[in-house]
Amino acid sequence: MVANLPPHYHTKEAELKKAKTPEEKIEILLEMMAIMPKHKGTEKLQKELKSKIAKLRKEAAEKKTISRGSPIPVIVKKGAGQVIIAGPPNTGKSTLLASMTKAKPEIADYPFTTKVPQPGMFQYEDIQIQIVDTPALASGISENWLGDMMRKSDLLIFLIDLSDDDVLEKMDDAIKVLEQFRIKNEDRWEFTKKMLWVGNKIDVHGWEQIKDVLCELYPIEKEIIPISAKENINLDVLGERIFKRLEIIRVYTKIPGKPPEMKDPYTINANSTLEDLARAIHKDLVKSFRYARLWKHGQGNPLIAGREYILEDRDLVEIHAEETK
């Protein structure tokens, strides 16, 4: 059977000849794999490319060093939490960022479009959550700074392409990178970070079968959130899950004798106390705290609460403090 390779494939072949580093060659080979039609006529070529990629990854792992002069991207945390979108190549990470925020990342049909992290702000009801698109997780390519950024984040979205016939191979490779970054335990299905497993491209026919196969091999069936970033399907569900998985609450405040401030609530960790809220407002307020009047969301009469009272989402608090001399 004739391979019938598209013109773009031959363009990448020419680029491969000019590439110098193992990382550059791996990136181009993976793009060639993505471009190549999958049928019997290309099976031999697929095996050859996979073999080349494996050899180059081994070479890159042996030689990998961080250049002293190379810049390390830094994304300053903003909003109520920082959420990293991570995953294998070409899963739609940039499309998801563009669909949930006002950010305008470069989007293309070939892998490794994203070279540096791209942040955007997601509006969830009355708070903003920072979402960051990152380069793909792939052995021999993912830089150490990406692992550091992921470890410092509040939540990871692991994005999976449910339209990709090679999803198992890419998933396995990305999971190995998480192990190298010390985000996954090498021996158990345990992670050092809060995770959300998200299956993208459910607008493509056949995604259910790929999801079923994926869930047979990985214990994510009860957790995976099916979405389409391109068609905005289930993004409201994803937004709700992001908020819940961050494990934060919103607390509104009012000054005695004045109307409540119902914009820009304080966002603090779930199970925080009134003392924790007072500390978030101002450190001196902890010492002068006497009591608080507190209104539960949707209820009329206030409660009188002490500093150990555990707050809940959307509580309205009026703190009474001793007058400072």
C-alpha cells in the first residue's frame, strides 16, 4: 500500500536534516508522526520514526544540562489560585486556555506549538483563577523549569486527546515525565499535586471508545471530565470542578454600620477559621479580635461567632475588634 504522505510531511523531513540538537530532532519527528496518515502503508515508517525518537530521547537524557545563560520562564501567581494545563502533545491545551480566558495563545494542528507558558484569567462567578498553558509533556523535551512550575502551582489539569488513536502511548510517556518531575510516585498511582483528569475533543466521532480503553488501563474513569474546548462543551462543568478542587472558599466582609462589600471577596483555604480571615485582612486584627457577626449565605439572621469558628463558602462577616490606643 502506498504511503501517500502529505506535502507538509516532506517539509518537516527537510527541517529534520537541518536540526542539530536531539531535542529539535525529537520535536520534528513527533510532528511528522502527527502529520502522517495511519494505515498499513505507513506502519513500517511509523516504527522507524518511533525507533529514532526513542534513541534521541536516550541521547537527550544522557546529555541534558541546563545552560547557565538560558532564561527560565516565571509566571507570577494571580487571582484565587494557579491552575496549570499539562499533558501530551497536541491535546488542545492552548485551545482550552483561549476558550476559558481572554488569552490569545498560538493555536495550530501540529504538536509543540506552545514553547513558553502562557497565562490567562478565568472568571468563575465573582472571582478570578489563573490558568496557564504550558509546553507538552514529552520525554527528552520537557525542561526542568516546567516541573518546578507545576510543583509550585495549586492544581494541575492533565488534558487528554480523546480523538487520538495513539493516546495510550502518549499518555504513558507523559506520565513518565511526571515521575521524573517527582509529581507522580513511580510505584503507585499517587500524585504530589491536586489533579483534574480532562478528556478533550468529544466533538470528534469515536471518542467514547478511546475513553473506555484509556479507563481500562488507568484508574481515572470516575474522575475524567469529558469536554470539547473547541466547541465549548462542558466547560462550565470544568470551571465548577476547578473551583471545588482548589479547596478554597469565598468570604465577604462588612464594616460595622456600613453596607456589606459583596465584590472582590477574600479567598482563603477551606476549613479556615475567623482568626485565619482576620490574619488575611491584617495581622494586627488577630490581636484585637473580639467577636464577629456572621451571616450564612441565603439566611437572614446573623450569628455571633468567636475566632475558632470555621467559615464556609459565601459567608458574610462583620468583625468587631478592640479599639487600639
